[in-house]
Amino acid sequence: MAFEQGPIRPPSEAASLLIRVARNCPWNKCKFCLTYKDTAFSRRDPEEVRREILGIRELTDRVRALSLRQGCGGEVNEQVVRAAYSELGPYGARVAVWLYHGARTVFLQDANALDVKTADLVAILEQIRNSFPPVERVTIYARANTAARKSLEDLKSIRQAGLSRIHLGMESGSADVLTFMAKGITPEILIKAGQKIVAAGISLCVYVMPGLGGRRWSHEHALETARVINAINPDHIRLRSLAVVPGTPLHDDVQAGSFHTLAEDDLVREIRLLIESLEGISSRVVSDHILNLLEEVEGQLPGDKAAMLAVIDRYLNLPDAERVNFQVGRRMGVYRSLEDMLNPARYSQVSGAVEYLCGQGDVEGGLAKIKERFL
């Protein structure tokens, strides 16, 4: 049996089983995104998805049987995962990896699974619950327009069927930025969608893209994004700093001089303004991506707000050379925190790379090339 897989999932769903219920993105016009270009959106036949879920259920049984043959007593360990790749193929190995991690989470692909008809999505969720009793969390990506159009009753029924969390690509709360980036949404739609999801009892994770306003709208981008988030109070706020991808319309804008990206320090200052402006909410701020310079800027609001701002201020108060050293070390993967700079061996390694980039005469350009590896 063939199993479909979409191209992306949230980093937090790395250990999740991926089940594709819709293909690609129904909007597909955002200037900064290249993921679904030249592809058409479609909803998969619910019966086809049901058969796939049953096929995955059968694969889990085969993996368990393989474990017994391997002498592992039904436990799925690294030995069983390796054997699954040989005996059950690449997808069988993916199912084995899922079992290895506990088989507790599922992510429904692609970019807007909420666009699936409510009755069909409910049936799929119920099939997952019946087929995989250990599953504790099922999540999806959704567009704000789609969530805003769904009735509260529909969202509640989807929650009751087993949907745990919606990942929403908010990116910005600024009307100017949303328009320039062709997001196809407004701040008002974002607030309506977010509040409705929260009211339905579904955990909401919003994605914010620091730097998306460029130099022109940086201040507005931070303040308006905070305003929209404050009106929603999502469970999670995930930071995904902008990196301009070659081949996108935004890259063309940069080349034409109509969009100017922020330097690393200005990006950090923008994030500081955003966090400083978050008020009256209990969201958790998460910075779990290599594109974010300061991974340590994480915490639960309101209690950890001062600590997050202190991390930012510690970085901004470093001498110029130290900030450049950290930027290069972070992008090289040598540093994960400011404390890592105190390791003499790591610091020396990064210093050599800094000297090389300075010798090339373009540290910012060198950093941009390093960041392209993560796109």
C-alpha cells in the first residue's frame, strides 16, 4: 500500500505520525513562501485516508511482530527500527520510529487541514482514535480565514472528535505587513479566528515571523503583532525569524530594493519590543528554531517576561565584537546559548570563522549564506 506524505510539519511534531488529509496550500500566494509553489490544493478522499489509517494500523502490528522475531519482546527499540527499514520499507521504518517515540502524537497534513469538510475531519479523527488508543495529541496547520469561517459548533465537534491543537501561521498582526506579504488575511480575521479556536477548547499555537516588516515596518510589526496576540491569548507563541528564500517574490523585492531586511541586532530589538508589549496573557513563548538567534528567549507569560527581556538585554549589551562572535557561532551550530561563549575551545573555533568572514569583507553576507542551509 502506498502512503502519502506532505513536505512539511511543525518542528514540535518531529516525533509525530504524519497523515495527509489535504494536499498543498489553498492560498499559496505568501511572498516569503516557496513550499507549495506550482502545486494545486486538493482535499483527499476521506475513504482513501481511512484505508491509509487502517494500513498504518496493520504496519504497527507488523512492527510489533518484527520485534518479537528480533527477540525484543514486542518493544520497539533502535534494533527494531533498523530491521523495519530492511523488512518493511521506508514508511514501515517511519511507523517504527513513531512507535519508538511512544506513538502518542499525530499531525494531519498539509498546510490547511481545517479546510476539510467538518464531517469528514470528524470521521478521520475518530478513526485515528479508534485505531491508535495510545494517541494523546492530534494537531494540524490551519489558515486563519478557514478557522474564522468555521462555526464555533463545528470547531467544538472537531475538538470533541480528538483534535488537540491548531498551528496557525499568523506571521504578523500589522495590516500593512500582511498586505505587502500577500497573506490574504487581516488583523481582524486573525483575532476572530484565534478567539474562536480558543473558545472551542482547542489549544492554539500562533507563529510569528520577526523581521517580516523589514526596516520600513519593524516597529509597527512588533506592536501590532503584540496587540493581536493580546486579544487572542493563545497557548503558544512560536518565533520563526525571517530568512528570505531565493526564488520567492520576497527575494525579488529584496533584489529590487523594495524590501530591506533587518540586521541581526535590529531583529533582536524587534523581538524585545514584541515581548515587552505582550500584556494580560498567559501564553508560552517558544524559540525552537535555528533561524532565531537567541534560542534562550523562551518562557511562560507573564512570570518569565522579565527573564526573557534580560536575555535579550544581555546580548545587546555585549561589545560589538562579542555580538558578531555569537552570531557566527549560533549560525554555525557551535553555540546554543550565550553561556556557550564562555567555553574557550568553542570561542576559539568561532573566532577563526569570524576572522575568515571579516577577511572576506562581508560578515552579514557570510551569515546570510550560512542561514540558507536551514531553509
